Amino acid sequence: MVIKCDVLVVGAGPAGLGAAITSSKRGLKTILIEKSSEIGYPVKSSAFTWKEVVENWDLPNRVISQWIDSFYICSVHSDREIEIDFGSNIGGTLNFHNFLQELAFQAIRHGTKIILSERVSEPIMDGDFVCGVKTEKKNEIKSKIVIDCSGPSAIIAKKVGLIPIKREAELGIGFEYEMLNYKERNSNAIEFYVGKEEIVPVGYAWVFPTGKDRARVGVSTVLNTAEKIEKKSIMYYETRFLGKESPIYERVKDAQAFEIHTGAYSLEGVLNKIYSNGLMVAGDSASQASMLVGEGIRYALEFGKIAAETAFDAIKSNELSEDYLKMYQERCEEYLGETFEVAADLLDVPTDEYWEAFIDSFILMKESGNLELVLKYLKTDMTREEAKKLFPSFEGKYL
């Protein structure tokens, strides 16, 4: 079977749904293809996002499991901690299934055709132009523009050579349980626990409340890191974080898991090139996530939207070549400014030195009432000058 459309979106995660909503809103015939049988599963994210994301995408409150107004961090290494109350909701932990469903509903209402349980196998090529995809069920979907939002697998981007098939990239990997009977410390605070030896060699652990007696409890670390660390499985660190020596043990000892979420994301930074003839790459496929805290949802939605807006301009101008589509990368870079470069610099700081300076800075910011800068850090929205204000000891050394 052969189907034709203007824009084909591969993958129904936040990037793909953001692209599909925007493309179909612009009047383009849009098809979204998803390998899973249900949008929103399996969950591969801790699923926290900012209040403005919910507002900007006109989402109902049912997508939020728990609104958040506070941030707490504990350095197990130095036995120091700080909590910052922002005084109003800054974001919320998501019911990820409901969140993606609501985005899918928007796409459908604007005219997107969603095809489920269909796995893409390869691009359809016309010379060096991508002009659609073939599926494992032997179907063909032909399009003027393809937007690859297939996540870390980046199936089309790899097939056309934007990403090496085998690449030894540094990967952030996370694992969490969603648990019941968790004794929450503060039901409106997201919690982070750090310490190179006590938590994970590179990374952090977290508790995200999701409702009464419920929380997501997990750990994140780095694979293929340049640092020499003993290799242990992510389950080893999760089990240790739940164990008797953990700072959360008394609150988690009677809790039981009812869901497991695991996922990975690249720490190599955004791809050097996120477009080709007839193709744009968005979301995790393009490594468009914050390297500081692993946040990807906001960026995935935004870059999916930018890709779709660029597709509209390209189709309207009848210019589908990479010479025209490079506008997509330029628009993405304009949106980010220097914030991701600053994040990459901070990742070069040795783990415990980084976290101790982090707590020192947050204590000073709290005492001075400069919570805007704290929030900019959490959102990976810092310029280099703002990062120097937050981390004065890093100036000239890492920044």
C-alpha cells in the first residue's frame, strides 16, 4: 500500500506530536507513524515539565500528577542540603500517558492521521533526497518532508548518515520505580540526591512526588564516560539508593513499585547537522535535551514545532533541499542561544566539586532572594555571564 502526504512524522513522542500538531495546524496533510500500539507507553521519562509548557500547549490539568513549587537537593557526600520554595508552582510531574494522549488528541483534531503499530524500516530515496519511508509491513508512505522524531534509535537519521550507525557516545541512563506507600518529605518538592561515592559516580538520584503516598524514585548515571569508574549496572545504583544506608530509607522501606521506567539520552550535545535533503531530525533523535538535568520534553516539543514550521515554509517555497532546510538548524540555535554550550562546560567539572559549589551557590542565592537565577539554572536557561554569577569559583577554570 502506498500513502501520500505533505509531512511525515516518525515517532509519537513529544517531538513528533509537537511537529504533527504544528504541521496540521498549518494546513499540511500530515501523517504520524508510531511503532507502539498505544501512544504514551512504555514510559521512558521521569516526566517533569515546566508550568509554561502546559500553558503554551493548552493542556488540561489531567496531564499533571503533582504540581511542584519547591526544589530540594542533598549532598550525601558532605551531609549538606538546601530547599528552595519558589512561592508558586514552577512545573509539575506529568502523567506521561495522559500528557501524550492530550497532544495526540490535538494533532488528530487538526487533521493529522496517526498510524499505530507500524515500524519504519528505511527511507524512500529519490537520489539523495528523502521522500518518505518504507515500513516492516511493506507499506510505503511518500511525503515532501520527513521529520524524524524516532528517539535515540534515530532510524532515518542513521540511514542517511547524519548519525554513525555505531557510535560510542556518552549516554545518560536512568532507571526509576513509581512507588506506592512512599512517605513523602514534601509533596510539592522535587528532590535530588548527589555524591560521587554515595549515590552514583557521575549523575544523581531523585524523588518526584506523583500524588498521595506516591513518588517516582530513581537514579541516573553516565555510560561510556571518559572518567575511570567501576562499571556497575544501573540496577545496582537504584538498589543502593533504596537500601538501608540511603538518606531516603525510612521513607521508602515500606513502599512498593507498581511501574518501572527506564530510558537513555545522549550527552554528546545536539547533532552537528540536524537536516538533510527532505529531512529534519528533532527531539532525542537529534540529542536535543538538557545535559544538566536530562530535561527533554520542553525542547522536544519546541524543536518539533520549529521543524514543522520550517517544513511549511519549505513546501510553500517548493524548496526541499538541505540548502533551504538548514534554516531549521539556524532557528534551533537561535532558540537555544549559548545555554547548551554553558551546560556542556559545567559537565566538565569533577562531580563532587561541582555539587558542593552548586549547594554553596544555591544557599547564597536563597539568602539574597535571587531565585530567578536558580530557576534559570534548573531550566538550563543560563547565559555564560549568569553561570559565572552562580558559580564564581568556576570562572576562568571551567567557564
